[in-house]
Amino acid sequence: MKHERATEEIRELAALYALGSMTQHEARSFEIHMQEGCAICEAEYHRFAHTIAAMGFAAEEVAAPDYIRDLLLARIEREGQSAVPATASSSKAEGGPAQEKYPPAASPLLSSQTKRGMPLILGWICVGAVLMMAFWAFMSWRSAQETKSQLKAQQAAAKADMEELQKQISSQTDKSSRLGEILAIAHQPEARIGRLIGQSATPSYAGAIFWDTKMNQVLVMGSFHPTPQGKVHQLWFFSPTAKIPVGSLMPDESGRVFMTLSVPKEAAGATAVVVTLEPDNGAQIPTQPYCAAGRID
């Protein structure tokens, strides 16, 4: 089938034929096609053949050493003497050398199948490289995320430890401050101390008072139950002739009390201390049963 115009496929076949990159079967098929009179394919072949020939002459000539010329001439002379008779006899037997219009096909080692397979191999190599890079990037990202999570966990643990340490420091500071207050009062010559002991209704109550009679202040410390809503613990000083309310006690969430109250002057001769449970607005007469009581020394 003759072609009317040159296509990319025709140019590719003509180029492969001119380069000798076809298999013997492909080269023979292309020769037969051109012999059938396809001017388009023949013109493309000649165009590529001229280009390839020109590429050979485009390189600069390099003069060979003199001894190479001598060796080459000696070998031609030696091999030519034995090759000429064999060639002559062969030509006579076959009726002379065949005149081929087109050059023989190239070695199958440089076949078009190999050439055509190279882009596919390169493509798979590129795909493999991209996959390796993607895998490496994913592993790097995953490692970074794990490191980030570990750092966050360590930061959270360090923050929790710091908060706990601050609480302990604050607690120790508070304890030191309270101990300082207690010692400051206890060292006063006029100081009086009373121990609070839980009564039958509240046996777990316990505490103590440190009374600075000179400053008319009392430091109260102890452990009491949380009060019901609308109720409050109230501190009393008892003297032989009166029961004097000193003030309300304000325990923390755990029921502990550490506070300083002003002592009325009329409580100067008190010999006992009592804690009662009263309405949140206080009372003028202590309500029984008492929560805790003790003697003031």
C-alpha cells in the first residue's frame, strides 16, 4: 500500500531503517514496501540516510600515528591475497555479486524492540524513584509527628511536675509562715495556749489556740468537718463568770482552719475554749452539744 503523505509512523520507520535498528524481518518488510513504489517512504529513508551520513563527516579528523598506517597496509596486503581467490570463485558460481539497492539490515543486537523498550524501562525507574522519595517523605513526616507528640507529652508532664512542685513549695511556704506565726506567739511571755479536743458528737475534731494576751489576738488551728449549709463553727472563751463569743471559724475545702481572731477585752480571764456549731450569723449563747473544747493554760 502506497502512502500519500509522510506521517510520524513513516518517519519513525524510515529513521530506524536508516540507523539499522530494525530486526531482519522488519527491515525486509520495509525494503519490499519501498520496492513496490512508495515514493513517500523512500524519500523519508533517503532524507534520514543523508543526515546520518553527514553526521559522520561532521566530526573533526584526527591524524593516526604513522605506525598504524604501516600495520594496516601490511595486514591488508596479507589478507587480501587469500581473500581475492575465494571471492572470485564465489562470484562466478553465483553469477556475480547481487546489486542491492538498499543497505543490509543492522545487527539484531540493536533492534527496534530494544530501542522501543528503553523508554518503558526508564519510565518504571522514574516511577520507582518517585515512590521511594514519597516513602522517604512519608517516613520523615511520620517521624516528625512522633517526635512532636513526644515533645508535647514531655512538655505536658514537665508542666504538671512544675505545677505540683509549685504547690508543694507554696504548701511548704505556707507551713513555714504558719509555724513562724505560732512560734512568734508562743515565745511571748504573755502567751497562753489551749488544746481543742473533739467531744462525743464529733470525736475526730482536733486543734489548738495560741493566745497573745498582749495583742488581744488568738491564732486558731485545727481540723473540723465541713459545716452544713446555713451553719458555721464558732469559737468561744469561757471564764468563771461569762461565755464570750470570739468569732466564726472559716475552714478550707478539706476542713482545716488556720486563722487569727481578735479577742474581746472581757475575755481576759478566760480559762477554757470551746467550738460550737451555730447559725451562719453567729450566736450570743453557745449551742450544745459542743464540737470541741479544752483548757487554756
